[in-house]
Amino acid sequence: MPVQFPKHLKPIEPQGTTLLQQERNNATFNSNDLTQFIYGNDYLKSRDRILQILQADPLLGDKSHRYYNGRDVRFKKSLAAANRLVELTRIHEWNDQEFSIAEFLFDEPSPFRLHRSMFMPTLANQGTEEQKKLYLEPAIRHEIIGCYAQTELGHGSNVRGLETTATYQPETQTFVFNSPTLTSSKWWIGGLGVAANHAIVMARLISQGKDHGPHPFAVQIRNLENHEPLEGVIVGDIGPKFGFNTVDNGFILFKDFHVPHIGFLARYSSIDKATGEYKTPPNSKLAYGTMVFVRANIVLESRVVLARAATIAIRYSAIRSQGSNASDPKKITAPDGPIKTVETPVLDYTMQQYRLFPIIAQAYACHFTGQEMHRMYYENQAKMEQGDFSYLADLHASSSGLKSLTTTLAVNAIEDCRRACGGHGFSLFSGLGQFYQDYLPKVTWEGDNYLLTQQTSRYLLKTLRSVRSGKISQKNSTFSSSYISEYLSNPQAKCPFSSVKDLSNPEALVSAFKFRAAFLIDKAVYAIDVDQISWNDMLVDIYRISRAHCQLLMVSNFIQAVFNNENPGTLGPVLQRVAILFCLSTLDQEAADFLTSGYLAPAQAMMVKQHLIQILKTIRPDVVALVDAFDFPDYLLNSALGENDGDVYEKMVAMTEKEPINQLRVADGYQEFIRPLIHKGKDNWKLDKNGIARL
Amino acid sequence: MPVQFPKHLKPIEPQGTTLLQQERNNATFNSNDLTQFIYGNDYLKSRDRILQILQADPLLGDKSHRYYNGRDVRFKKSLAAANRLVELTRIHEWNDQEFSIAEFLFDEPSPFRLHRSMFMPTLANQGTEEQKKLYLEPAIRHEIIGCYAQTELGHGSNVRGLETTATYQPETQTFVFNSPTLTSSKWWIGGLGVAANHAIVMARLISQGKDHGPHPFAVQIRNLENHEPLEGVIVGDIGPKFGFNTVDNGFILFKDFHVPHIGFLARYSSIDKATGEYKTPPNSKLAYGTMVFVRANIVLESRVVLARAATIAIRYSAIRSQGSNASDPKKITAPDGPIKTVETPVLDYTMQQYRLFPIIAQAYACHFTGQEMHRMYYENQAKMEQGDFSYLADLHASSSGLKSLTTTLAVNAIEDCRRACGGHGFSLFSGLGQFYQDYLPKVTWEGDNYLLTQQTSRYLLKTLRSVRSGKISQKNSTFSSSYISEYLSNPQAKCPFSSVKDLSNPEALVSAFKFRAAFLIDKAVYAIDVDQISWNDMLVDIYRISRAHCQLLMVSNFIQAVFNNENPGTLGPVLQRVAILFCLSTLDQEAADFLTSGYLAPAQAMMVKQHLIQILKTIRPDVVALVDAFDFPDYLLNSALGENDGDVYEKMVAMTEKEPINQLRVADGYQEFIRPLIHKGKDNWKLDKNGIARL
């Protein structure tokens, strides 16, 4: 007999739905307009169509099991879902973008994820036409399933350290794969543990006695008939993880395993079949262009991560009431007439605003920066096709740092929002726990967030040296070289903020971020070039430089997008307020840099801190509408706290009723582990017929 | 046929055990001496005895299942363990301290946790002698199992907002319990979902038509004979959480549920049995003393959390090698003679040092502050017994802020350490994932870490006002009033750091922290008293004040303990270096405050930043010994990355072999969800007899 909550009980007044409605009525703009502005109509139409398909699907429509099951059950359901998504793709003839929308809405990492995101693209980019026919075509039809095996148990970011070997034997015309050590086991490979029958394997190519370093091979690893591992292959799942447990991250080792000559992906380099002679690849910068595109998408993904976490925390904070704000107590009119004081929604406390509103601003900042990166990607591709590579280095450097910055912001935001939800944030029903666990690896993979910043800063230091030596002039300047050059022309500049009005001056804000980034770059160049400090001893500064540069990019893109628009429309004022909030909260958080540079005076820093509280107040009426504008369907959020209609407590209760423990009147384990203890005291009992001690 | 790794493969040279041994050889002090210093011999002897009992126990000795199972299995095992710990306590006649050691080593939140930590202490403190006999005595024998039911679905920190009512009926001489709304459901109650048959319930006491606000009642909730919920009670488990899933946090609602008169805990207030007349409690400050003790223990717990996370990350970072540090490449002598360059242990990169070494320093800082709190607790208890309450307010205020600060540090440290372990940090085998998940609620419960700081700061603001008005003089001064008064006598003081030598001057460092805290307090008093800023608009400053004050306490206690000792012994130099690291890394991290106050000049801030990198280097040789000194048994750590002997990769592999998925040659789910896709392509196959596509 499962536990049931009394159906007649309602939450205390005022109801969540009422509170959310009030918030929506108070907004200064129409959130639907902003939704259209963010996504455009085409996307929204596709999304709605796909959402209907998913919600109606018998297998994919119900996410209610997700929070209760262990890895075994969740993984099997995840395989079933992966299979079903392939079927739906066939039925509805979804293109890549439509599939991505479905994947986003379904919102669970899939065992087929790497098949689509790495296996197929690597074949497409690095395979010959023959190889595409052999591997890519069946892969598109999911008749083979692949993964991407690069990292090893002992080797992460440093690809040159990989140990797995592929030695070419001209006699057999095969590459012989071996795992020489335990640390050479391929590890963390998504889709490899259970699903994949093929892999792109990065292995050291050895031919004619020479080690040519890591190269990619297409390798069949499991029997197509029965899925058993092939002879010479040891493969399995790497076990439980902090998150991502619906994916079968796997390991693989090879022992004298033969891969045919055709397996070596030969678009850029090749091995002569007869002799084993190695032909070096022509140097190509084109791959960097693609990386910019991938990273632009990561920035846009950060945007929805930030916005989704904020949606849950903001909506719930409008409903969750606690204590009373002495200076402005919350009052409601009771159904029977009199006005009474009720607890204050936590959203009215400035501490909660200080914790949450900057996250909304970061989401919008990532939106505009992601869009700008897409624009620059296309501009750069067009230039590169004409042989002009002048944009590439700047764009690549910025994109590395932005991946690092925005994914760090996003992951911190989920956890900050979870904590800002108080106790209930810790319940999986909040929709923030698994979300955090599954998003978290982003700060480590596709470029570790610390390592990546070295790429950004190395470029910026080089740029400063070139500006100083006159190699870069106005003619061939970039955004980076311009602001560095501006700084070098007046390194003693002081921040002009003299009143709070200046704190809303977009140009003054951008200038401050420019000065701070350039200052850090200049000091680092001096330390390295003059003081001969080693690169290793500069790593902390290097990290800060990248962060400062990328915060500048975000500030600049945001300001550019919402202030320089000739016709800002009805959305102008609110987006401008959000932009100012982004600038000031970032400035406040990084105040130490601005102060240390001597640009910002102590009194100015104090002014920023005080004014920030006022800015939070100007945003306050719009915050629910600002998160509503991201228009996340309840199907995506899967959150008792954050869904659209605000019936938080009813949802908590409904989800609690489904907890497996609650399906029995007396839980499993009682007989064995509790009863013996209690019944030891039996001699002392005076129980009535209902089992109640008579005291 | 389970997956097995080839037994003959070893990790790449140099081996982890060798690397850790080198680290230990390089230490400047004996880590065993430090272990003795931290814990004392008595504790270590008890611990070793209990550790042996646990490790030898058939049920508690094996933790290997923990990372693979879902909540259902883990919870049942957790009940079994709770039962077994009760048995062991009986067998070995463990006292409270010994039980705590066992609980610490076993390291899994238990369904009986609140029975011991809240149910029994509440009865002991708030029950009459008769009530102790009725409830506490059987509870000590575990013949009844209790929990502590305070928070409700709609009400967390604000106890006054609780809705559950207990209305006294003189006719029946019972309290009638009711849950008037859905939000009044008791929620989050540890042990209630499955285990407890009794609860301390906080309910609004209503008698003679008057609401006396929340009071504690001892209430039987399940049938002692068969554990079924009593009539009028709806009880169950609140469902899955981000962590703590081995505990049955539960909910309960009441409908016209009668509790006998004796259930009202009547040591401090009472209800006349015949008339229902309420007698108000005498005001007692004694409870605050206990709170200080509880919080001193939380600070000491933070110490071991910090140290445990650091142990794992530091040991693994000494072994995990990646890339090459160009300025100081790592070389080893190969077994066959020649010296060769190998990858650099990540511990040699300053970024990794910057991320991890301050965490070690924080652990030691919490050690000395926790000890000082214990000392002050006893001093204060002695004073209170003589009617002297002069220490209490200061101590209570500081203990609130320290709970907030040290648990925030600790929870951040686990996650920072996890990320610093790269990809493998994300594997549960790291020993950091579940550790984080289970420790995390500490920042929310026993006083939310944001709310608590209001208590601290309110006291400090009041202190400044009293100093200024002359109410506090040298005669009745406290630590807080002294430093505030020092500041007020010279609010324009400037930091005297002129060379890096000054940065190791303990007095100068303490002075800087004093100035900064007092500055923040002074500005807040001005804002509130003169500028009439509301408390709500000051909450961000309030939080910072508490943080600044508590960082000062930690700095001051640490310095006091390791510099003012007349005979520092062999441990003196290393502990002094760690103290300086703690001061400088905290100063660097909070530089914005120091700069904004005008005390620290930009050039000084820059000097701190640069010198910090040098301090990290001086600590470098000792870091493994510094974490070794905390002497955590492998049984506790349960971590492939962090165990004592350094065979990281062998442990990762051994734990991977136990993954349930790897027990089958072809995983469950293949037949149903993968095979149909692959076999669709059958017509195109040319397979050889081994299932390999012939290309």
C-alpha cells in the first residue's frame, strides 16, 4: 500500500501560482518578444514540433524514473532511448539540427553520443573517399556504432604522451596494435564500454622502425554478428562516475591486434602499403576554424545551462518564503478580506539577488558572445578560403579562453543556484543535482579549463610584444592588439568614474575592462622578458590574463549588441540594465585586479559595490520574465521547484509518492535490522492493541 | 566471463610507489611526529583499535560495493551497518567518543544518525527526569529509535514559521497534532523515512485558545510490534537526494493524532495537565554554550574534510604526470642505466600548487582554531557556572561565523581537489565524489551558511557602537572589541609591508586582517546609522564582515599557536611556513577588501601575489608529508587515487573489474537495443568467421 498524501491539503497561502503570476504581471516587457529575439521563429517552430513528438512518445515522453534508479536501470533505459532516437530520426527525417534539438530536450547523455559527435566527424574530416564509403556510410545508418578512443589511463591532455602503438607490418599489410603498459589502456571513452563495435583509436604510428607519434585509425573492436570483443581486444566499462552514468565510458587494451591497412585515416598522411613508407601531412590550419565553431557552440550551450539553472532558482525563490523583511514586510489580502503579513519571498532579500541575478546576466552575456563568435567564424572561413589567415590566431585564442571561462561560469552557476534553493536544492527533484553531475565534465574535457588558458595568454603576450615592436600597426590590428596598444599609449590612465551615473556608461565600463586585461598582459611580458620568470612560475598570472581578456570580450559584445542598436525596441531598456549588471557584478567580483592595476581607486570600488545593490533592485521586477524568456519546457526542466506554473509543493509531494521506499507500508530491511533491536526491549513494553506504548 | 586486465602489465615508469617514496624522503620533518602532535597518543591508540575491529568485521570491513549500487541496495546495506554498529558498541562497550571514531572511519551517513545526534540529546536537555526514564533510557539501548522533526516542506530556517499544531485537550489530557496544510508536512527528517518509531516533533503549542509558538514533543509514530505507521500519521521517505542516500530522510503529517500529556518536553516550560495553563520558560543562556561546543566540533570536522580531500589530490598529483616543465624537466634513471626525460608530475606545476597547497594550509588553520574554540568553550562554561556570562556573546557570534566559513571552505575544497585530479577525479573511484555529495548538506543545515553570518555581524556592529560610546573599555574588552578599538584609534593606518621579508612577519599579517575586518564593520555601522541603509540592503556587507572576522580569527589562532611557542621543536619551521601560506593565500584571495580599505597599496598587493608563488615552492618538498601527517587509513579514504602506497593505476583497474557491467562478455541491453540496428545492415556485410568485416 503506497504512501499517499491527503488530497485535500493545499500549501499555505499565498499559492506559488499566484506569486509567479504577480511576478509576471510586474515585468516591464513582454517575455514572448524576448523569446523570439533570442531564438528566432524558425528554431521555436522546430522545437515545438519535436517537443510534441518526444512528449507523446511512449518511451521518451516519461522522465519520471530518472531520479530513483541506480546506474544499471538508468543505463539500460538510456540504451533503449538511444535506439528510439535513431528510429525517430528515420521516421521524421530529422536533420542534424533537429536531432540536436531532440537531444537537448531529452536531456540525458547517450551511449551513442560520441558516435555522432566524434566518430562520424573524424571519418568525414580525416578519412579518404574510400574510407568514408567503408565506415562513414554505415555509421550514418547506425549499422556500425563507433566511439573515439584517445585518452589513456595514464595520459589525459598531453596527446604526445600516449603509449598505445600501431606498428605497420608490410608482410601482412596490417597495423599491429599493442598496449605496452597498464597506463596505456584507453580510458574514459564514451560509448566504448557497451555500445560501440568500432572506434577511432589514436595510437603511435610506428613504421620502418620509426615512431611518428599519435595518429587516428578506424578499428573494428567487436564481432558484428554477436557483439563479442574480438580476439586481441580487452574492452569494458570504466565503472561508476560522479555523473554521466547513462553513458558507457569504456576502456580498451590491445594485444597483437591486427588492423588492415585501410584502417589508417589517410586524408592528411599515409603509409605506403608495400613498403610502409610514411608520408608527412601537409600543414593545415583549417582544423582550427572548426574548433572555433565547436567552441562557439559550447558558449551558446553555457548560455542555456546558466539560464536553465537560473530559471529553477529564480522561480522557486519567488515562491519560497522565509522570515520577514523588516523594512518591507510582505502583505496579502486573505480570501475573507483582511490584509495579513506573510513571510517574505526569498527573492526580496538582497543576498539572494546578489547570488542569483548575476547568473541571469551571465546567460545573456553568453548569448551575445556566442552569436558574435558564430558571426566571426563565418567571416573567418570566408577569409581563409581566399587564403587570408589573419583572423585565425586571434579567433582561436579567444575561443580557447571563452570555452574555459563560460563553462566554468556555467558549472558554478548550477551549484550556486542549487545552494540558493536551500534544503530542497539538495533533493534530486530540484532538477539541479543530476543536471550538475552531467554537465560537470565540461570543465575538464574538450580542453581542460586551466590548460586552455595558456593558449589564449600565449597569443596575447605575443601580441603585446608585436605591438610594442611595431609589427602590428593600425592597418593589421585586431580587437586584441587595439586595446593593448591603447593601454601602452597611456599605462598610467585612471578610471574616470566620479558618480554613480558613470557606472552606467557603457564606454567607461568597456574601457575599464580593456585597461585591466592589458595591464595584466603587460606585467606578465615584463616578468618573463625582463625579470626572466619561468613560464611555470607565471601560470597563475596566465590564467588570470585569459580570464580578464574573455571577460572583456563578453562585456564588449554585450554592450555592443544592446547599446549600439539604433532602434533598441521595447526590449532595449531591460537588456541594457542586464548588460550593466553583468559589467558591474563582474567588475565587483574581480575588483582586486582593477585595484591592483591602479586604474580603479578604493573609493570607486566602494561605489561599485554599493551601486550594485541598487542595480539589483532595478532588475528585480523583471527577473521572472527574464528567465521565462528562455522558454524552457517543463519536459526539459524536470524540476519540482522550477516548472512554469509554480505549484512547487504539489510537485514535490507527487514525486515523493513515487519513491520506491514508499511503495511498502513497512520498508524492506525492517525485519532483519530494526525489529531485533526494538523487540529486545519487549519485556518493558506495555503496548495497547495499536502497538502504542502506554506511558 | 568477467573482464580481466592482463596481469603482467605494469604502469609506465616511474611507478607511483617510487614517486611517493621520493616525496616522503624529501620532507624536512617527520610526519609521524606531526601526527602525534595533531591527535595525541590516546586518540591514535583508540583509533587503531577500532580500525582493526571494523576492518575485520564481515559486514563493515568491505566498502567495495559502495560505488556501484543504486540507492535501494545502498540503503539496505546502510541499515544493516547501523544495526551492526549498535552490536559492536555493546560488545566492545564503546563510549561516545569511541563510537564517533567508528562512525568517522566507517564513513557513511546512517539511518540512526539523528537518533544519536539529536533525539537523545534533546531528551537529555529538555526532558524531565520522568521523561528521561520513559524515552531516553530505552533510546540508549536502541529499543526505541528516534529522529528530530523540525523543518517542514514550506519552512526551513525560520522556526517561527512552522505550521504543525499541537492543541492541548484537557478532557483527554492529550495534545492533538494536526498538519493544516501541505507545506506543514515535516520534511527532510533524517531517520524518519524508514527507521524511526519515535520523533521529537516541533509543533506550535496551542492551549486555552492561545498559540505559544513551536515547542518540542516526544511522539511515538510507528507501532512497536510491527513498525506500521500509527493511525493519524502519514509517514514516508522524501526520495532521492544529491547525496546522503544511505539515510532515510522522511516526511510526516498528522491528522487528529493524540499525544499524551507526558509527551510535551517540560524541563523549561509546562502545561498544566488539568487546565492546560501554560507556564513560560525561564530564559536560559546555557543552551548557547552547548552550541559553541557543537560548532567547535564542526570546525574540527572541517579540518579533516579539508585534509582528506587534500590527501587524495596531493598524493595523486605527485604521481600523475603530464607534459614537461620546460624550465625543469623531470628525469629518471631507467633500470638499464641511461637517464631519460619523463613527464612531469603535475604537482610541480605552480598552477596545481596554487590550487592545492592553500587547502592543506586551511586544514591546519581549522585544526588550531577548533582547538582554541574547545579551550574557550571550557573557559566559558567555568565562567558561566560562576554566573559570569561576559564571554558568551563573543564566543557564540564567532562560532556562528566560523561554522559558516569553515564548512564553506571544506565543501569547496573537496570539489577543487576533485577537479585538480583531472579526468579521474570524475570517477567515483577517486573517493571524492560521494565524499562531496555526503558532506555538502553541511553548508545548509545546522544554520544556513548565509543566514548564520547575520548573527556574527550583528554582534560585531553592536560591539563597535559600544566601543565608540565608551561602554566597552580596556577592562571589559574582548578580542573583537580590542581590534575594533585599535582600528578606531587610527582608521587611516597604512600597511607597513615594504619588502617580501615583511610578508613573513606574523604580527604584520595579523594586523592587516584586523584592520580589514574593523574597516568593514565601521563602514557598515556608518551605512546603517548615518545613511539609514536598511538591513536588507546591507546583507552582502554583513556576509563579508562575518567572513573577514572569522578569517582574522583563523589567522590569529594559527599564528599564536605556531609562532608564540617558546620551544617550537622540530615541527616549528614547517608549521610556520604553512601558517604564512595560509595568511598570504587568504590575503591574496580577499585582496579586494584590503585594497578597498586603503590599507593595502596596489604595489603591496602585487608583491603578495608574486611572493605567494615563492611560498608555494618552499612548501613543495613537504606537501606529501603534510597530508600524510593526518594519517587517514586507506579504509577511510576508499580511493584509488589517494591511498597510502601510490599504486593508483592498479587500484583503478581492480575497481573497474568489479563494475557490474563488466561481469558479462556482452552487456545486458545489446540484444534488444543495439543488435537490431547493426543487423539491419546485414546485407552489406562480408564477415569472416570471427565476425570481422572484410574490407
